[in-house]
Amino acid sequence: MSRIVLSEEFRELCHRLRCQPATEGLQCWPVQQLQWLGQAGGWRWNMPIECGGLGCSAIELLEIYRDLSAACLTTAFVLTQRNAACQRLVQAERPLVSRSLLRDLASGQLQATVGISHLTTSRQYLSRPAVVAEPAAGGWCLTGVVPWATGAASSQLLVTGAVTADGLQLLVQLPLQQAGVTVGLPVELLGLSAAWTSEVHFEGVFVPQSAVLAGPCERVLSGGSAAVPAAGSLSTSAVAIGFGLGALAGFREEAELRAELRPFVQRFEVESEQLWQQLRVSAGVVGPGAVVSCCEGVPLTAEQVRTRSNSFALRTAQAWLAATRGAGYRSAHRASRAVRESLFFLVWSCPQAVLESQLQELTVDWSDEERRWRERGI
Ligand SMILES: Cc1cc2nc3c(=O)[nH]c(=O)nc-3n(C[C@H](O)[C@H](O)[C@H](O)COP(=O)(O)OP(=O)(O)OC[C@H]3O[C@@H](n4cnc5c(N)ncnc54)[C@H](O)[C@@H]3O)c2cc1C
């Protein structure tokens, strides 16, 4: 395990997040949690050392996302979106992003978020792109609606995308507090409302060429490291696995009181270890031999890891709820909340391949199981 997740201050942060009352509902933007995160160095983890950051490696960030998600999904999720924006700024094609801006991000003085799903997983069926970029003197003019931007109402900077008349994609950064930009009110959701996800509207917003991070080109978001929270990436899996581990911890508490639950806890424990190893193999941290069931030595793709991670998150939350019975179904119960939050993984950052695998899992074929019942005379 890496220096960060082993450090005393990180363990203390996770402990505090776990003990903090639930962050649920629009009125619960996690002010205190984010303050603790900053105090523990959270704004610096993914920033380059020369800009005041800690330059964490991809695997370190995956471990951080896992452990934070187990403690508080809202806080972890806000961080992933902020980090996605920062990492796109750091990786800009041309050295456009000033060192002082990166320093302000690393110190937490400046907050950024990302609204890029309309380039990958959202609004793909529309004939007109969600955000259109038209050439203007010295830059581009953006019009349209960014459908999703978490924490936008609390951020100063947005990394977002737009599509030109030729169908090419641009990745840009822009200040949120300027004429022509309207951050919508955060939306009440099935879960994670406290992460303040809103639409962002653009009405002819000028973006100078110096604020274009990449493009215009096809698939401007392709590439990037395992730890950049992109659609269906390993970092989204680390969040799902971590969340599942948090739910498993709740399920384990029930099993401490009831021995009949323990075999099921153990099965999840074995699964979680294998799954984390699968992720490490896919991230290139360890060789395929590290996982017994690793598809005959072939590492799983990021999308396959995500499918398995989603399944783990959903099943652990439901197992916990089942174990807590009617008491757990009360909306204030932690298991009830975990089930609501677990459904987030069905819709967040899921490329088509992940969606299809999920639907395969949900449309289960019972014929084999029924045959086994008959053979056993049930
Ligand atoms: C809580 C939360 C926070 C998020 N935060 C961020 C963020 O910070 N940054 C970011 O970039 N993204 C974010 N996302 C976006 C996320 O990653 C996905 O892109 C998003 O969940 C996809 O859902 P959508 O409704 O936009 O999909 P869409 O595919 O646009 O579907 C919208 C609706 O259109 C209809 N539809 C879909 N396909 C078709 C079709 N082929 N024909 C006709 N109708 C169709 C369906 O009825 C569907 O309900 C967030 C999502 C959630 C849920």
C-alpha cells in the first residue's frame, strides 16, 4: 500500500468521515468533510510536485479513491470530479496552464470541476451536440448546456467540452463566474444530492485559444492514465469497490451478532480481494498471475473491471440491507442509504459496454438454476 493511505493523517481523515453524520440531501454540501480533506493534503495528492503537489502515482490515487469511498462516497466523489478537472489541466497539450493556477488548485484556494460527460456518455443520441463551439476571433464561442457538473455551484473553474461544426471535439477551461455562464441549481437525486450536481448553461461564452486544453480533434478525451476519472476508467472502479467495502463493513457488523451471516461475509471478502487484484493487474501494477481467476492470464479491460466493481457495490449494499431486514429499510438507516447510493454506479460514467453488461446481469437466465432445483428435488 502507498505512503498516503498508510499515513496517520489519511487514516484519521477516513475515521472522521466515517463517524460524521450522513451527508444526504441538497442542504448537506460537505463543507466540514472537504475542510478535513484539505487539511489532510487532499488537494495536493494529484498535483505535480513542482506546483506544490505530492505527485501521487496512479495506483496511489486508486487506493485513495477506494478508501475514501468506503468512508464517505459524497466526499470521495466530489474529489474525483475535482481531480478529473485538475488532471486535464496538468495534461494540457500545450503548456497553457500557468503554474500559479496549478499552485492555487494544489493549495485548495481555487476549486475546479469537470463537465465532460456530453462528449462520452451523455446526450450521445442527440443530433445537435449539447455544447456547440463556433470559431470567433482569437478563440471560440460556446453555446449549449453541460448536463452534469458536480460541485459546480461551489467551484470557480470548469473543464468542459464542446463540438465544432465539423464534429470535432474541444476541451477547454473557463471561469464559472462570468457573463453568459449560468450554473443551474443543484438537482435532488436518488442519492448523492449533497455533491451538488448541476447543469451549466452557456450563452455565447467566449473562450480564448489560450484556454483550449486539447483539440479540436476526434475523441478529445481518449488517453490519460488509469487514475484520471474518465468514463468507465479504473478510477471509477476504485470508487465502486471502495463503496462496496464500506457496505461490506456494515454487513460484517451484522454478522458479528449472527453467525449464519458469516459465510456470506467471507464470500464477499474473497471477491473483494480478487477484484482489487484484477484492478491492479489492469492498471499494470502487478502481473496477471496475481489473480487466480484472471481470464487465463489476460487482464480484464477497464470496462470489464468496472462491470464487476458495479456488481460488487450493488450486491454488498443489498446484502447489508437484506441482513438488517425491515429495520434497515427505514430511510434513515445506513443500509437503506447505501442501497440508494449504490444505484449511482448504474448511471455514473458508464460507457455502452458497461451498460450492456449490467443489463445482461439484470436479465438473468433462470433455466440452469431451475434445472439444478429439479435435480435436487426442490
Ligand atoms: C450524480 C451524478 C453526478 C455526475 N457528475 C458528473 C460530473 O461532475 N461531470 C460529468 O462530466 N458528468 C457527470 N455525471 C454524468 C455521468 O457520468 C453520465 O454521463 C450520466 O449519468 C449519463 O446519463 P444521462 O441521463 O445524461 O444519459 P443520456 O444518454 O443523455 O440519457 C438521458 C435520457 O435520454 C433518453 N435516451 C437515452 N438514449 C436515447 C436514445 N438513443 N434515443 C432516445 N432517447 C434516449 C433516456 O430516456 C435517458 O433517460 C454525473 C452523473 C450523476 C448521476
